[in-house]
Amino acid sequence: MVPSASRALLAAIIAAKASAFAQIDNKTYEYIVVGSRPGAGHSVLLLEAGDDQTENLNVLQSINFNAAGNDPATRWDFFVRHSDDDVREARYLHRTWRKPDGDFFVGNDPPAGSKPEGIYYPHAGTLGGCAMHNGCLTMNPNDADWDEIAELTGDESWSHENMRKYLIRPERVHYNSISQHGHNGWLDMTISAPAAQAAGFKASDTSTLLQRDMNSDQPNRDNLVGPFGRRYNARDTASSGKYPLTISLDTLAIKIIFKKTGNKPKASGVEYLQGKSMYSADPRYNAADKGVAGKVFASKEIIISGGAFNSPQLLLLSGIGPKEQLNKFKIPVAADSLGVGRSVADNYEAGILSLSKRAVTGMSEIFPKFWKTSQGATRDIYVWCGSFAFEGFWPGFLHRPPFFNETYGPSQYECALVHMNPRSQAGVVELRSADPRDLSAINLNFVKEPGSDKDLQAIYEGVEWVRSWLSKVNPSDHNSLAPFNELRPCEGMIGGQNCTVESKKTYIKEQAYSHHASSSARIGSEDDKMAVFDSMFWVCGVDRLRVVDASSFPKVPGGFPVLPTMMLSEKATDDVLAEQYQNMLMVR
């Protein structure tokens, strides 16, 4: 059942794509899942629920499925702030503007009449979601991340020992490891010997590097540092299995319907708009196209999986959130939930971009490394190096200057890094209006909360470590890339620069970017006023409504949230089925 889940989803997609709109108006399904991306955490969940109940299930999806990438058919354009300081925002090198002709301008000298949009934040707007455009880096977070949820909620099912099975269940690993892994799942994963020799590693190290497994179950895993292999593109394959799914493409959920019976409002359905490009984040959005309104109902549960930005927006539009914000837009209060759209966290990303003395050839693989700074109890910096130039995100960053792999020529060499477990969680997602087609106002508030200076210090140490490592590569070694001429953040030949600590930290603070937002509607205990739902994903203050996606995590899980969000979905699957089993026993 589980091994075929992802393949069956693809088969269902292929079957569904022939019709533009599924006829769902006023129909009743057992389960409604809003959203359909691994980053939003329900892709396995919806299939398990539908398969085991052998009836019908509806998926509300925002846009038609299409090829992955940066084209207008598969992306949504989000824009965020990094602070409340307009002067600081203006110094961001890739700030995006809307020109008078409607096109984007990226930089700090826009044409006259341009209006600032903010800092571009990549987002998939297609069936399959971030699985269609992410970097395919599958990394289990530190064991402590899971254990903290167990401690926070008092629910031991979140312990890292128990969560391990939700990694093994979807895995299909293609490498030898001393650790326990899955081999029959739907998520293909592998590692291979990195092309490390050209960057200074000895050829004799290769066999050792092959044995390093970032997703192992070894007790000392979270303190291992160094290189760990390369990324691998997971692939889905269709199967002949048939699941009772109704997939409604080009359908924007705009409000959760509640029945006011008993002590709590009970989620009973979803209002939606059906039509192409209904959400204003879609590059093809046309405000004049109002779509067709409709309603769909659920006999068992409604599960929201819209992700860290859209789940809180839908909750707020439905009357779940801080009462003051709901009153501001005259939205009837279903539950006064202080944590909706608050405590948003994100991994800071930075790096060192340089030019080597020769063209970087024979290094097609990008290999990751871990580093533990003085600020982390466990490894807290994830670094990957290779022949690329990656300085953040902006509209068309894959298709217009500066190009991802062609910016600085064949000798470009970058080590990019992610800071894991940031302390600062001051980000907010708020409504701009009561219009469900409008984008939310998002401010990530980088390096704002007390203690966030430790985040900045950790990133600084990570960058300094990379610089130190590059400075030790022997220029005399055969085929050496050294010496490296650093372009950013400290211009000059590595080992001979004269930048101050303050200037380097300022650059990191102002130019850091991100794309791993989480925690905008987080899990918590019963006495936690900021908790939006409990350890089984039930939304507090209402009945029959769950949220299962990256917004659930109390903090960003590890370096890359895709794998832990898939694990989250696997856990939610068990919770949903356990609830169904209990209900069956009660009926008997």
C-alpha cells in the first residue's frame, strides 16, 4: 500500500488532467485535502486515507499540473520583507520592482515609475508542488528536532526513535549503509563519491566519503561534520494502482465552512473559486476573471496542507486567528487563535562566491558538508560546493541575468550554506485584505529576536570556515583550483583580503536569503497560547479540521524541510487512520 502511494498519485494525475475542472460542486466526500505538494505535507496522506477507506476523497488544487520550473504555468510569485527597516530593505541587491509595463526589474536602480514588490520568494504553484522544482536534497533533521516536539507536546510518538519509521516507510535507498533504511518505498535516494579531489580532498578519501550517511540512525550522526555525498533527484513512476480520488485542478480554496453545533464550530466543507489563475501570486492572474464559486463538503475531516504562507491565510479567512486581525477585516471569529501567522521561522542562507584559477571541469556533482559552529549544540551549518553561482532568488533567476550556471564564467566556484535551527522566529504572515485572492503580507524579520545575534555569528563562522578551507587548497597540487579569487562577501584573493568582521557580518545580515519557511501555525501543548493545533494535527478551538504541512513545525526542521515534511505526512496518515478505526469501534 505505502510503496505505491506516490506512483498512484501520478497515475491519478494523468487520469485527471484530461478535464479542466472536476465537477465537485455541492458534492460530499469523506476527506477534503486543500493543497497538494510535499512541502505542504499531504501527498502521501491523501492517498493513504483514500485507499484505506475505499470511498472517495477530494483534493482542492490551485493550478493545473505542468512541467516543473520557473515558467508562468508552474510558479507563484511571492514577495517578502526581511525587516521593518526600509533602508535595510533597499540595500538588498536583488530587490524586485514592478515596472510601469508590468514586467519585473531586479536591482537597486529601477526605471522611473517602478513600484517595489519586495524580496522574491520562490513557490511552486502546480500539482506536485515543491517536488517539481526543489533541489531534491533529502535530509532527516537532527534527532533533537523531533525530541523537542515530543517534549513540547508531551506526546512520545514524536520522539526521534518513533519518527524513524516514517523515514524508512517511503524510502527506496540505492546505497549500502550500516544504518537501517527502507528499500521498498516510493522515494528514491542515493549518494555517490563526490568530486572532492579537485577541491583538495585526497583520492584515498573516496571510500570513506561513500560511507558517510547524513540520514543514518547512528547516535553520533548529528555531530558528524565533513562531506556527505551528492544530491539526487527523486523520481516518481506511475503504477496501475487505482485510488478513489477526485482531483480538482484550477481550484482555489477561499474559506472553510463551519457548522455551529455543540461547544465548537465543526468544519464541514470548503468554499472555492474555480477557474484558471485565481490567485494573484500566479503570473497569469487577471483580476477581471472572477471564476466560478462553489462549495464541497466532507463527512469525516478537512485537512489543510497549503504550506507556511497559504495555510495561515486560509485559516484567517475562515475566522481562525488573532481576534484583533479578524475584526480588522470584519471576519467572523470561529476561534481566537493567537499563533496563526506568528512565530514564522526560516533557515538563513549565504555563501562564498569565488573564481578559481582555471575552469572548473570534472566536478559536475555538488557535494554537501556539515559544520558545527560555536553556537550550536549539534551541527548547525550545511554547506554544498560546486561549479555554480547562486546568490538568492528573483523573478526569472533561472532564465535571465544573472544566470545560475553562467554568471561568472567556467571558473566560478561557490560554497553555499544553510544555517539550521535558527533562534529567531519573529516572522509574521498577515492578511492584506479579506479578499482570498490577495497575497498575504509576509515579513520574515531576519535577525530580530533576542538571541538572533547567535544566528548571525553561526553563519559568519560557517562562511569563515569555508574561506579557511579554500585557503588551504594547495595551488601546486595536480589540477588544483587554487588560488580562489573571492567575489562575495569579501572581495579579493582568498587568504589576502582585508575585510573587517563587522563588514562581513553586515553583508551576511543584509544579503541572506531563504526558502524554507515554517512554523506559521505550529504544534504545541494544551497550555501553550501560541499553539494552533495539538500533537495529532487537530486545530484548537474547532472540530474536524487538521493542518498537515511545514507550518506545523515548532521550528525549521533541519537543513531542508522536504523530507521531514514527508515524514510529517506519514505520521499524520497514521493519526487519521487511527481516528477512523476508533470511530468504527464506537459504531460497533
